[in-house]
Amino acid sequence: METEIGDRGVEDGRADECADDECTENGHAPLRRCIVTRERAAPETMLRFVVSPDRVLTPDLAARLPGRGIWLSARRDVLETARTRGAFARAARGQVTIPPDLDRILEAGLVRRMMETVGLARRAGQVTYGFAKVREWIAGGRAGLIIQAEDGSPDERTRLLSGARDLPVAVVPTAAALGAAFGRDHVVHAAMSHGELARRFRVDNERFAGLSGRTVPGLADRSAGLG
């Protein structure tokens, strides 16, 4: 494990006065401040950490664990800066042990959350899968979110989305992971109906994309072809 001690490597010497407090902006919902960028954002779009009793940095993706929260913008470069420049130790006000595979822990946790949301949507009848079924939902205006596996055929993904340029698209790493949420070996295409579950999936997917540095494959080509 990697250990940070004290405040070494931190340019901004201010205490994280808003780490887990309610910071509001113009009377809107509480925001949280990133310990690296100092920017404020909605908590659900960020990454929360707590320090365990044995001083180990622990991700809290659901933002439910007790203790003073440490908040980061969900971006790969921000996480790397926090790891290498002492920001976690400063925010924790002392020594903290950082898991060496923290990035992989976070990515796996976000994928797990997304698949759990698919499971909830499946039980509620708010999600479907397969090229033909997804196209039916798109044509019928029922689709609120398109989910595609990154390792699926790029041409097929683009073809599915033809005529659906305004629909949000979320990309997950593998067809096997998406398939498991449906009890199948693999699934490349899925569609979720409008609602809270689609919104929750999209927020977690955006956190995952920012943390992993991924973008929607072929998005530029798709936009050009539909213009």
C-alpha cells in the first residue's frame, strides 16, 4: 500500500472547510467541494471517501458511510493528483493509507452500481435488451437512455442509434457485464425508459467515464453521419 504523511506536496494550504458540510450556491441544493480543484458540484456527481478507524482511505460511492467525507471530482487526473500530491492526507488531517489499486476499486464499484440499477429496472419492467427490441423502444418513444457495451461491434452500435441522435448514450465496458444483469452470457444493446433509474444509471456512468477516461466510441462518426 501507498502511504501519504502530512501535507507534503499540497499547493493549497487551506483546510477543506467544506469537505462534508452543506455548501449551497444561490439557495440551491447542497454542494460539495473537490479537495483538488476546489470546485463545487452536486454530491452524486462526485466521489466520496472516508477514513477508516485504522486510517485506510475507503471509497463511499453511495455516500452513506459515517465519518467526515472527502470529496473529489470524478476525473482520472483529479484522482491521480490527490494520490500523488498529498491532498488526501491534508483533507484527512493526518496520515492515511491509500490502496494502490484505488482506481480499479472505484471503477469496479461503479460498474457494480450500474448493473444493480439495471437489475432494478428489469424487475420494474423499465429496461429491455437486444437490437430489435431496443429499436422498437426508440421508434415508440419509450427509450430514455441507450446502454451499449464498449466491446460490441462499432458498426452495429452506430446503426442502432441512427435516427436517435438526441437520446443519451451510456457505455459500459463489456457485453458480459451487461449480459449478467439480464441473466445472459452477453448483451450489447439495452434501453431504459425515462425515470429515476435511468437518471441514476446515467450519473454513475458519467462518473465511470470521467474516472476511466472513456468516451462514447464512435460518437464523432455517429454525429457526422447523422448531420
